[in-house]
Amino acid sequence: MEQQTDKRIILGITGGIAAYKAAELARLLVKQGIAVQVAMTKAATHFITPATMQALTGKPVLLDQWQDTQGMTHIHSSRSADAIVIAPATADFIAKLAHGLADDLLSTLCLARDCPLLIAPAMNKQMWANSATQRNVQQLNQDGVTLLGPASGLQACGEEGMGRMLEAETLAREIASALSATSATVSADMLHGTKILITAGPTYEPIDAVRGITNRSSGKMGYAIAQAASELGATVTLISGPTALARPRGITTIDVTTANEMFSAVKQYAEQTDVFIGVAAVADYRVATPNDQKIKKNGDALTLQLVQNPDILAYVANLPSPPFCVGFAAESEKLAEYAEAKRRSKKLPLLVGNLAQSAIGSEDNELILFDDAGQHPLPRADKLTLARQLLQHIALCYQGVNK
Ligand code: C5P
């Protein structure tokens, strides 16, 4: 991993069992040459001792705003940091951040900061799924806070589900890449004034009056991306194939059925759009001449002639002045190899890869982003969390190309 000798972070530890992973995280960050100043809440000290963290970082741990020997610790500590990372971030601390509370040293440091804030949520799956937590996370996302995880897996309580803190190695990698990113940071209305066109869902290609060819795409990822884009202030147009999902509020949604209908709708908007995200699982082939009436069986084999559908994303990416184009690749094997080849052949600045078997129709997913800088894994999480992380990445890339 690249050395970051001039970087300083505050590592905030809050009171959850995943606090034990913060020791390994601190060790990995220090190993990269990052100066780590640990700040712990009182609850965190029940899970891991300040002495452990001091030994790993070589600095006394910040614990209490009332024992402030230098005065104004919350101001000068946060001013000298390149980022504040909260790992683990409990549901309670997330709620505090979302409401701007500052009743202990760590929350005060966060409120007084003028640097990026990254949080690694860690909690029981029910606490993560609770609508209050989800509201708070949405608020933090709008406030430009970067979410690292959570992941899905076995939890300390013995249950299995979403809410597990990312592993220390993954967090260290993500923190390093955030520190070496441009000085650009995500802000609440970062995509204000940006027009984003999104395709979502499957397409349905008729065979006859009652039958057709389609796929198992639910549209959830595309709809989540539309919501995440709208949360960052973008003006979103969603072109959706047939799904069972409710139309997202505040987003212009155009319903289509076939790939050709989706293509026509995209053509109408593509030239006025700044960013195009092709999430739809567009059928590659359609039946050459669908029957108007239901085909009757007659004992013989039936042959359907299929013709290829237009590649909507390739069309948009090859416009004379194309929008910033983002493609998706669902592969069943050799994800990195096929995804990078697809990115190059379709001339895309950014391609989102996922394993088809773990993505289609499910509630959560795991993504790898491929761009000119390399690969960026987004560990397993629910689709809205991933969509928000993806939109933050798109916003930074898009800002980069428009500087
Ligand atoms: O080539 P492949 O179908 O794997 O590429 C997937 C990407 O291309 C997705 O972003 C999908 O939305 C887009 N696509 C498209 N039109 C097609 C086929 C795929 O826009 N006919």
C-alpha cells in the first residue's frame, strides 16, 4: 500500500463490540505512515482500552472535553486532521451526527471539523434496518459524510445480516484511497444542477400476445441509484422497464416495456443529460416478428427467430459530445477481466461490475468500480447503501472531468 507520510487522521472509536477491530485498523494506518490520533467515547473504553490505542499509535488518546490541558482540543485537533474516521460508528453515534449533537469530545470534534468525515457503521441487523437509523444515514449522506459499509455477515450477537463493520484491511484501503483522492469532497448538493439519466429494470420482448422474453432484474439497484442521485441534488430522469416497484417520489419516471422503447426514450433525453447511468438489464435479442395472437401448439417444434437489440449505452457513449457514461456489467465469472474489457470496448469512464448470481433480484449486492484509477471494491451491503457510495464516486469523477 502507498505510504502517506504527510497525512493525519483522527480515528474516533465509539462503543460497540467491533471496537476491537479499531486496534488492527490503527496498526494498518500507522504502517502506511499516517499519523493517527485516537479519540474514544466513554462507552468505547468498555470494549477496548485507551492504553492499547496509545501503544499502537504512539499518542495519548483523547477522551474527555473536561480534562482539556491545552484548551480548545475540539477545534485545533479537528483543524489539523486531513480526515476524521469513526470506526466503529454505533447507531447512537450516527444519530448524534445526523442531528449535530456535541455532548462529548468525539461528537464535538466531528461538529467542529473542516475535513471529510468517514464512518464505518457497526450494529445489529435490526438496529441497522430500523427506519430511524436509515433516516439518519440518509441525512449523513446528504451532508456529504462518506459511509464505509456496513457489510453483511455473522454478527457478535449470533444473528446473521447487514450491520457488520468492514474488516480492518478493507477500511484501511478505503481510508488511504480517500486521503489520496483529490481535495474534492462530497457535499450535500454536489450534484445540484446536474441532469442524470438512468435506465433500470429488465426489458420485456414479446413472443406473442401473452408470452415474452425477459430476465430476473428487479429494478432495485437502478431505483436506489435514482434516489441516491436525487439526494445529492441532481435532476433525475428514470427510464424503467417493467418492475413491481413504486415510482420513486420526486423523480421523473418514464415506463417502457421493450428495449426499442427504452432506446427511443433514452434518445429523447441523452443529448441534454450530463451523466448517463445504464443500469437496465436490456435484452440483447428480441423476436423478429412477434405474433399478434397467442401461438397455438401443434405438436411440432417451434423456432423463434431472434434479432439483436440496439446497445443503448454504446449509442450514448458514442454521441459526438457524450454525457459522463456509467455502465453496469453483471458477469457470472472472471468479473475483473470481463468488466475491464467491457469498459474499454464501450469507451466508458466508469463501469460497475457485479456477480450476476449474487445481484439479480436480491436485497443486497457487492460491487467493484472500474475506472482509469483502477478498481474500487464496495463490499456487500444493501442496494441503497451501495447506490449512495456509487453516487459519491460518480460525483467526484464527474467533478474531475468538469474541472
Ligand atoms: O454488453 P452488456 O449487456 O453486458 O453491457 C451491460 C451494460 O450495457 C449495462 O450498463 C446495460 O444497461 C447496457 N446495455 C444497454 N443496451 C443493451 C445492452 C446493454 O444499454 N442493449
